[in-house]
Amino acid sequence: MNKINYIIYGIHPIIEVIKAEKRKIIKILISSNSNKNLFDKVKKLIILKNLKIKIELVNKNFLDKISNSNEHQGIVAYVDNFIFKKEFFNPQKEKLILLFDKIQDPRNLGALLRSAYCSNISGVILSTIKSSPLTGSAFKASAGLAENLNIFEVSSSEKGAKLALENGYEIVIADFGGENLINYFPIKPTCLIIGSEGFGVTKSLHKYGKIISIPQKKNDISYNASVAGGLIMFNFAIKMNLLK
């Protein structure tokens, strides 16, 4: 579980946090040699939202150091903890949810969260075991759109799958050797499990639901985890009429 204040960076992530007004932004740091338009854009949004957020101009090297990245685009923010969903999802209202099983690359995690938001998926279950937490890098890769998602944390993927079943969701597992994705049409509220970059979905989870697979040119190749996840999410969102 994330228990500490952490750093987010990049213009879009910080703008999304300001717009959402879900959690406190403690301070924003902007590189002293960054584009003036960046400073003005952030300041105008803060004024528009009637927020009191301290903005400091600092050296770019300092931003590199505190963000542990050179991809901050000249802007970094200290923020309160991400606000995770406290109650599990309701299949009557939230028809399609995701369970990410041991996604270890924060950029893949962020890209998957970005696709989830764009596909209008109701929420995401994140496991804290052998999985990337929602770091600044993951948040940046989501373009800040993770801020607008309902994310529920569990201690393990198996616990997440069991909770989904207990609450009335049908489990569908994206992995090799299953029914062709194109031919599969979800009928019931669905929890879609997407697995890790190197190993797919943990085999012990296969017993909880049906396996579906993306058709591809050859069996000895595979899509990148975030690309595969995005394709499957879009397919399910269209079939479940989530995108109008």
C-alpha cells in the first residue's frame, strides 16, 4: 500500500491532478529555464480553480534529482497520497473492471491505466505483490489519467479474482491458448485479467475464469503487455457498449 507523500512530474499529470481536485498538491516546482507558457498555463489553472498552491522556480538539475528522471518536462509536484477506492466494485453499476496481475514495469502500468480511462472502463484492481506501485513514472505514463480512475488495491491477484467472483463478476483471462478475442462476446459484468510482461497471467488464476486470446500472425511472438491490454480493453468496451 502507498503510505507516503510522493512526487509526480510532467505537465499533463500535474494538470490532471489540479483539475480533479481530489488530493492536496503541497508544492509545484518549475524549472527556471522552462518555457514561460508552462508557468502561465499552470498558474492560470490554479487561479481558475481558486486554489492556493505554492509555485517555486528551481534549477533543472534539482528536478532531475528529486524526480529521478529527466522526463519531467520542467515541472514537478509534491502531492498527497493517491486516493484508492475503499469499497469493492458493484457489478450493477460498474460493468467492466480490470485486474492487473504482476505488471512490473511502471511505464506499462501507466500505459494500461491510460488505455483503461480512454476505454471508459469502470475501475482497476491492483495487486501489491510483485507488481509496480503507482509511482511517479507510472503516473506520468498514464498522462495523469490514472487520477480519474477508481483503483482498488489488494494484497494479491488471487484475492482480487476471488473478490470479483464473490461480488458477481465473471472472470475473463487474457492469455495464450484461449478463445479468439474477436469471437468472444461478454454478456455478464466482467473482470478482465491482464498479465505480466514476460509470463502472462499467473497459471493459478486460470481456474477462476475463461481464457481469451488475441489472434496474431505467429504463435512464437507476442504484443507488448500495454499494447495487448489496450487492444483487449477497446474490444471489450465496444462489445459492452461503453463507448458511445
